[in-house]
Amino acid sequence: MASFLGFAEPEPTPQQVIAGLRATAEGGEDLVQLLSPEGERVTDSRFEPWVADVDVDRLRALYRDMVLVRRADREANALQRQGQLSIWVPLLGQEAAQIGAGRALMPQDMAFPSYREHGVAWCRGIDPTELLGIFRGTDHGSWDPHATRFHLYTIVIGNQCLNATGYAMGQRFDGRVGDGEGETGEATICFFGDGATSQGDVHEGFVWSAVYDAPVVFFCQNNQWAISEPLERQTRVPLYQRARGYGFLGVRVDGNDVLATLAVTRWALQECRTGNGPVLIEAFTYRMDAHTTSDDPSRYRLAEELELWKLKDPIERVRVNLVRTHGESQEFFDEVAAESDTLAARLRAHCLAMPKPKPERIFSEVYAQSSPLLDAQRDEYLAYHSSFEE
Amino acid sequence: MVSGMRQTFALPDVGEGLTEAEILAWQVSVGDTVSVNQIIVEIETAKAAVELPSPYAGTVAELFASPGQTVAVGTPIIVISTGVEGDPERSDPAPPTAEAGAEPTAQPHDTAEGGTKIGEVGPDGRIATLVGYVSGSGTVVRRRRVHRAGPLTAPPPPTPPTVPAAESPVRDAVPLAKPPVRKLAKELGVDLRALAGSGPRGAITRDDVHASARSAAVGGTTGQRRVPVRSLRKATAAAMVSSAFTAPHVTEFLAVDVTPMMELRERLRTTREFREVKLSPLVFTAKAVCLAIRRTPEVNASWRDGSAGEDAEIVFYDRVQLGIAAATPRGLIVPKIRDADTLSLRELAEALGELTATARAGITPPADLVGGTFTITNVGVFGVDTGTPILNPGESAILALGAVKPAPWVVDGQLAVRTVCQLALSFDHRVVDGEQGSRFLADVAALLADPGLALSY
Ligand SMILES: Cc1ncc(C[n+]2csc(CCOP(=O)(O)OP(=O)(O)O)c2C)c(N)n1
């Protein structure tokens, strides 16, 4: 018994200490998993019912989603290295977290991404070619956030948690929450990283949504790194446990397990639609590539760590499960591979053919209406621009 | 256009506002066939070492830059002939980077960017990026302003960022060099403050460091250099010759799946106890050796020739004086960890850390170099798989630890990727028989493959 401000504090038992360590190293005991890295089904009576409808066809579809977004990601990464994009933010390794969450959404739900959510964009019907403009520097995001129910990418870390909380409050005010019927109810999901949890905006979003029961699923992809800062520089407790301090539920799911992520996210969204939000999901995963193409991870992390996570690959475990449990044929995998190459070629061709925007576009596409000040700035800028050769 | 279209690939800005990169190594040569996204070259920028994939399929027609050369962003570095039948790239529109007929000199930064403004220097001299800001370098090549008579309505252009490349005499300030160059200088023992840089704004380049290191090493005849064999080199040579020709060596090899050991290491590393120490595979190997020696004391013994008609004898040691072969700036030395078998894993890690630091600094006291009973040589740190180590004179066994790396491995009849390394044990066959040597090697391997076995010792 140690004493803290006069209160008796029980010393943690060795078991608790070990559990805490495992929680940051391996996912820990509370990790929800339905598909092991070896492709074996894991039983979990709590979350299994949420994917009872996932038969072999749906599992194939999830596999296809993941392969296609990975292929598009790799092609965009290569395009950056070829000078066609200013920067690219790779999703490699986070396919299951994003496809699982993205496929859990109902059409009426709203999603707020950060900048790495290419897999979620895919699930919202946004073609990968649409993502290129931001990274080539030719537009600020070209998809319609209302039509796709997918907000534009947010670069300012954690900021979207405030937007999402506000949006979810709107859903509440509009009476879309709490009638018990998931078919008509709405929820909001907000994506951010482990590093973002140290931001004030995320804290504010948590507090607000907790005390007003906002229907928002906070979906944290804990990919273990915030650029060069490891998880241990963000938290001393497993991240999902933070939810408890705010007064809502938190779940840690194996973010490399698409089935488990789908199940947990479906459950969490339904909690929100029926008035029991917010919910925090920590998807335990790993960023397999650099933070962005401007980053060199070999400067701050060990190759062994990467090798360890390769064994937990999100796509491979589904492939193994399809083969072992469902006797899937090689033909199917070849088809998906061929389809992904076609997608990559289309992405490349689109990128190379993108028109160069006129300089005034930066003024015309930010505000709905112009203003005298903005007009003056635009005229000044265009005059300056035309003072260069060519 | 049906055959032999030439496509030029210019050095892209791979890291938001970079202006140049060094060519590290070409992966292709003139005449090679390349496919889209095949890696063609490795480059190093101020931020990262990066591989560039080919944007075209075809045949390499020309390479413009050689390894070691620093190239400005926008400079053509390779020409690829495309356009053979069935080439999927042929009908693609040419990317904006491919400036046909461009001179292989610095191109305006913008032309490599397809009009993007991200990465351009702002009026405040900073470069806007998607993840923050980098400071604007003075060497960004910008489009030239058109000279115009009369007053300009536009605001004045940003202050010209160019700074004269003349020598900056301020030598006590931190010398200008990129992080990789600093690292190189440290490795080669070159003091950057003593160098005048030949790069832009007096920055010290890789070449400057190499040149300095070379001139420090030798006066220089052409094509060869002669270094008198002195001190450590001489001692090493004598010890190796005497060992190799007196003790009959046998070497055995064993590949081990060390994944469980690496997992244990991951777990331990996050604990308070191990946070401050370097927990390398070598530490675990040292521990495993100390444990395994208990079952096979012959490997911790030494052969003594009998003098003047007496019988030869074998001396068995109670304690393990563990030698660790260390590469130092002065050469190979083998400092010892005293009574290593009495140390815990953490104490071993600390002892190893201290020993390496002392050895690197070149201040290992002579007393630490003698009286060893067993040696480990960590050839893995050089990326080498294994070798046939030569005994440290007087000892009866030496273990080489190979590179720890992922490799295909059969687990339960299935092929899996595991973390694997090779062990090689050389022993003095006068003291150690094949059975004992094999058992010892198998024991060490088993402990690394299943650290839980340590409980059974
Ligand atoms: C408010 C703010 N601060 C700093 C940055 C610079 N920045 C860009 S990404 C990043 C790390 C974010 O890490 P994490 O939240 O773990 O997400 P991940 O990139 O790993 O997906 C930082 C600090 C930023 N974009 N916004």
C-alpha cells in the first residue's frame, strides 16, 4: 500500500504491471480480435454477432477492398517519387482498420477523416483519382463532402474532432438520434491518430461529446508512431482506457483484423445512433511505410519492429483464411491482383493528364462568395504572377 | 513515333521543398530494360535516403549523373527509350517533368512541379508543406522576373534568397553540413570545424569529408598505400597465426529462429528496468552462452601443453570471463566482461554497453584485454550471416553471431517469415569433442529460440 495525498493506493499487482506492458507492446488482453494473424477465426461472443452476415462473398469483398486500396496507395507513392505529386501520405499497413471502419458505415452516417484515410474514402465511393489533386497541389479536395458523406481531408492534427463533434450535435438537434431504430438513425465517425490524442482539440471534442451525448465514434488509428514520436510519448495508459476518464466506452480492436474492426465499428455506430454515444475505438495497427514521402523512418525506428508487424499483415490473414477455411482458388486472388494493376494504371494515367490550374483558382475555390478584400488580393497576386517569364 | 521515343526523367523533389539530392547508386545501367515503377536509383536528400522508381518502361539510353554527384532538383538524370510495341506507357501523356531537350543543368524549380505551389518559398523565406514548415534554403532556383520599366503595381518580390558562396570566416559557429554528411564525418573521425565547405553557401559536402579523411590517412602513392604493421594490427596478426596453427579448429553452424527472443526483447524494452540499456541480440546471446556453459564446461576451458616431460593438461574455469570482439578505430580488440555468468540480463546489457563505449573511445585498459575464457564475435552487426571465427589464443571456443534478419522458415509445415540468425561455433578439438561442441551450440540456439528454457537451467 502506497500513500498518495493521504489516500491509500494499492500497489499494482505483478499481473497488472505485465498486463499494462503487454497493452502497449502487443495489443494486450482486451484486444478484440476475430481473425488471428495466422488467419484463424477467434471466438468473441460479444462482437461476433455483429459480423454474422459476413459470408465468404463478403469476406472476398473485404479482401478485394484492401488489395485495391493498397495497390492505389503504392502507385501514388511511386508517382510522388517520380515528381508527379508534391507529397503522399501512405496508408500501408492500415488497410484493415480503414476498410473495416469504412464498410461499417451506413449511407446516412457522416465521416471526418484526417489525411491518411484513403481506405475510408474508397468505402465512401470516392475514386482514388479524386485524392490526387490535394497531393499534387492542384486543388483543395474535389469531392463533395455532402454527397459522399466524407469530409475533406484535415491536415491540422486533431482539428476534425471538433468539427465532428459539432456535426454530431447537429444530428442530435435534427432528431436523427435515439429513436432506437438503426435504419433511420445517424452517427458521425471521426478519424485521427495516436499522436492526435495529445492535442487539445481532441480533448475538447471528447469532453463536449461526452457531456452532450453526441453520436460520434472517435476512431483512433494507433499506428504506434506520430512521425518520429513513439506511442510511449503520447500516453501512459492504453489509449482506449482514456475514454473511461471522459465517461464513455472505449474499445481496443486489432486494427489489422478487418473482421474485428468491422464488428466493433458497427457496434459503436449503432450505440451512437441509438443515443448511447460517444464511443472511442482504438484500432491497434502499425504504419508500415514512412509518415509521408518526406520522412525517413529508418532514422528513428528499428527495422526489426517492422519485421514483427509484417507477420501481422492485415491482407495476408484474410487470404489465408479464405484458402484454409473456404478453399478459395488461386484464380480469385489472381483476378483481384489484375484488377488492382488496372486501377493503378488508371490512377497513373489520370495523374499524368491532370491539368495545371490557373493561379486565380486559389482565390475562387475557398469562399463561396467573393469580397472586395479578396478581389484586391487576387488582382495583386495575378499581377505579381504575370511579372515572371513564360 | 512508333519506335524509340526518348523520355527524360528529371530529379524530382521527393521531400517538400528540397532543392537537390546526392546520387548514391544506380540500380540500372545503359542498355538495361526497365519497367514502370522499377527502382532505378537511390538518392539521398537532406531529409532521407530514397529509392526512385522509373516512370517509364523501356530501355535505359543515358545516365546523366554519377554516384556521389549532387544534382539540383529538375535536372534530367536519365533518358529512357520507350515506344516499342506493346509498351503500355507509350500512349500516356508526357508528364510535365519530362522537358524534352532540356539541358542537363539546373531547371527552374517550378517546372518540375507541374505548377504546384506547395514547396515554394514564401515571402517569409519559409516553405509551406502539408506537415508543417521547412526553412527555405537560399538555393531554390526560381523563375526569373521579367525586367520591366516603370513602377510595379505588385508588391516587391521576396528578398533575393541568394547568399554569396564565398568563404565564411566564422569558423567557431556550427559548420554548415547536412545530417548525413555530419554522420559520415563522425564515422571517419573528421572534424567539420576544420574544413572549408565547397558546397553552396560554403556547406561541407560528402566529397569534402572524404577528401579530408583520405589526406589524413596517407601521404599517397598512386593506386596503393603501405601502412606499417604496428601495435594492434601486429598483435592481432600474431595472435591469429599462433591460434590457427596450434589449436586444431572445428567450426559448426546452426541457423536459429530467434523470433521469440526478439519478442521477449520487445516486451522487456518497454519495462522500466530495461528502458535505459541497449538490449541487443548480443546481450541475449551472452546470457545464453553463460547458461549453456554450465552443461558443457569444456568450452570454458583451455589447453596447456606440458612443459619438460610433464603431461599436458586442460584447465577448467569456474567463472566465465566473456570476451567480446569489438571493432574500434584502432582495430580489433577483445575486452572481457568479468564473471559474466554471475550477471543478470540487465547487468550484462550494462556491461556490454560500457565495454563498447570504452572500446570505441579507444580507452580500454590493457588489463581488460587479458584473461578471457570464452569469446563472442558479433559479425551480424556488419550485416554478415556467419563466418568461421578463429579462437582467441588460450581459449577453447568462440561463437560468431550472424545478422538477425527476416527469412523464410518452416513453422508447423507451413512457410512463414520469421526472424532468423546463424550461429557459428569454432572450438579447439584437443579440448572439445564434436559431441560437446554440438550440444553447446544446440543449447545456445535453443535458448534463443525459446528463452523460457532458461528456467530449466
Ligand atoms: C496542429 C498540428 N500540429 C502539428 C502538425 C504537424 N504534424 C503533421 S502529422 C503529425 C503527426 C500526427 O501523428 P498521428 O496523430 O499519430 O497520426 P498519423 O500521422 O500517425 O496517422 C504532426 C505532428 C500538424 N499538421 N498540425
